[in-house]
Amino acid sequence: MKPITEITSIITKQLSCIPYFNFIVLLLCSVLLFQSCKKHDFNPPPVGAYDLQLVTDGLTSPLVLTEAPDGTHRLFVADQTGKIWILNADGSKMSEPFIDISSKLPALSPFYDERGLLGFAFHPNFKSNGKFYLFYTAPPRAGGPEPGVSWDNLTRISEFRVSANPNKADMASERVIMEEDHPQMNHDGGTIAFGPDGYLYISIGDGGGAGDIDPGHVDDWYAVNAGGNGQDITHNRMGNILRIDVNSTWGKMNYGIPADNPFVGTDAKAEIYAYGFRNPYRFSFDMGDDHKLYVGDAGQSLYEEIDIVTKGGNYGWNVKEGTHCFNTDDFFTERAACPMEDTAGNPLIDPIIEQPNYANPKGGITLVIVGGNVYRGKSIPFLYGKYIFGSLSADDEEAAGKLYLGKPAASGLWGYEELKLKSFPDDLGQYVKSFGQDLNGEVYVMTSGQLGPMGNTGKVYKLVYGVRK
């Protein structure tokens, strides 16, 4: 194809000697040629064109990165151990944390733990009201899911305010928004984010254990699998994506219920936005398009999944694991058949992306899927509008995280391919813990050399175009 400058020159030379009608035709053709060239320019670049640029290190287990919506261009990074650090506009990390809630957490297991400071979100009006929100696990309340069994922890969503010092939170400002007793250590979910509608979305896992069948996992409509919280919407708020209004109250609660939440006026928990999840650990809203909600849901032993979540949707767990029928009698063998809808007639919605777990007897590639972000930045036009996600590691024996790129399909499961990185030709040599995005749509990757919250090998990288002249 000729360069666009050459095409323009040819058109210009012909304008003086063609009728008006032909001019219009030629002009339309030039537009089509330009669009064709534009499409050509956005073809994927060669292998190794992408890379990760180190932003900061010395962290433990970074899980959240977000930019303050106040014009300061500061990035805030939440570490699982309870501290939030500020990265200034020049990239330097402040010597003191913005907030430290480590004393509010249960003692974390250094080798592996799904508890801690898991979520962080600024109020959309943070610039004027100074409010932000944390999702963290607190020590358990008295009692337990059944006699002789204690709760493991307490899921807590709290509101805080910034102090007179913009780089310090006011610790005394905590206002507890929501709490939920959690039966086991794992499957805490942990993402919180304000949607384009201004409401706060919250992901909470099914309560932990395995198979959604342990103490604290109630019986649901699917008796064959003897569980559980994923399909139940009346007894507790686990295994769901919740949506609440932090700008109002509801009864004795410190939040309101959006009037169009799908179960308002029914026997179900009014906070529930969507259900049927095992551990929806990381989710994000697309900053562009129609702001789709992408949720990464960690699987049991066979399949991992990414879902596009819509209001009132049932995403299948524990009737299904990915697109397959789950079996509580044997986690490594699929049931031959299972229902395709629940007893209320709601279809069990399949994921858009499915990856086989490393433990899958048929062969697998990932330990846990990690939900990411749709790239909306300007520095890598090849990736614009593409969904980027990750793998915690290839297995449970080494730090071998990878990044992937979703390939949309008109129907059914999407394809995906590994996002090859110039400086990491095989894998990252680190665990991929999470993803983040700044207000310009650029994507960041958070990693650690340790599976659990220990040491200081945690790093934050920025995804960049890796070809250097």
C-alpha cells in the first residue's frame, strides 16, 4: 500500500481536471484508503514488542493500584499486609504510607493467605469530599457457622477520609459500611470499585474451603452438589458481586440499595448484583465502550474463567466450573450432565474466557487466573480496547506468572494468546498478583517473588511498548 502522503498528492494533482461528481467519488475512496491504512497500522506488532517497565519495588504483596481523581496524578498502591503507598507524579515512592491498617488485620500466614487488605477505591468525588474505601479482613466475631466451628475472619468494607495532609489518611475517620462473617481463610474476593453509575461494586467469594460445601456453605437448590453459597441468594452475601450506594443509608445500614438492583423487593439479599461465583478475586470496568464489567473468577481444580457480568446474572458456581459440570464428589472428574438454568429460570451464564487449571488431568496452564483490564491508554495503540489478564503462575511449585490477551469472539468462548514481553521471554519469574489502571487508561501489573504475603519482593510494573531504537 502506498503511504498516505503519496495518496494525498495523487488526489491533489487530479482535483483540477475532474468533474464535481468524480471529485466526490475520489474523496470517498481516499477516506476508505485512509481507513484501510489505519487498520493496517494497528495490526499486532512483532513478538517482543511489549515489555514491563519497573515503577516501584520493595513491597510485599501489592494488590491494588489506582490513581487519585484529584488532578495530582498520584498513584496509590495497596499492599496486602495493610499499607497503602503513594507514588508521586515523578514516580518516587513516599517514605511513609498513606495509611497503615495492619493492626486491624488477623495474623496473616506468610507462606499463603487470601486475607488482608484486598480492595481500595476512591470516591468519585474524592477531590471535594476526601472519601475513600477499603476492603479488608478483620479478626472474626464470636460464634461460627455451626456448633463447634468458628468463623475464620470478618469481611469489612470501611469508609475513611484523607486528613489535612493530602498524603495522610485520617485513621480516626473510619466508618464501617458493611461486614460479613467469613467461614474459611480463602475465597475472600476483595475487589471494590465505583461503576460508571456511581455505585460501589464489591466482590465476595463463596466463603472458602473447597467445592462450596464446607461449614458455613448453605444448601441451595442443586442438591446433587450439596451446596452452596454461590447459588444461594437469600441466606448470606457470599459468592456474589454486590452493588450498594455509599451516599445514602438503608434501615440501620450505613449504605443504600440502588432501586434497580435485581432482587429489590424479593426474599433475596437486596445488595446482590450478580451471583454464582467461587472467588471473584479481581474485577474491573472497561473505561471505554459501554463500560463492561470483567470479572476473573478463580476455579477449583479443572477450569479458571473470565466473565462479562450483567445485572441479575447467574454465573454457574457450583453447578458449573467454567463451561463444565462441576462434581462435588470428585473435584477432578466432571459430571456428565447438569442443569443449564436455575430453578427461577435464570440461565447459568458461561464465561468468555476459560483456561485449564494446572491440576486438570487433561493438561493445564495456570494455577489461578487473575482478572485484568481493558487497555485504554495511548502509548500502545496496538492494544487499545483489548482485554489483558494474567496467570498467578503456571503451577504451585514456582513463580512463573504470565500475561494474556483476550481475543473476542462473536459467540461462545473467546480465544486468548500469551502477551510476549521483551524482557521476560518465557515467564515473569514472579507471581502475578493483580492489575491496575491509571486515569489515562494505562495498565500496570503487580507481582511478587513470593506466593504468600512475606518479604519485600513485591513490584509494580507498567505495561509499555518494548521496541527501543
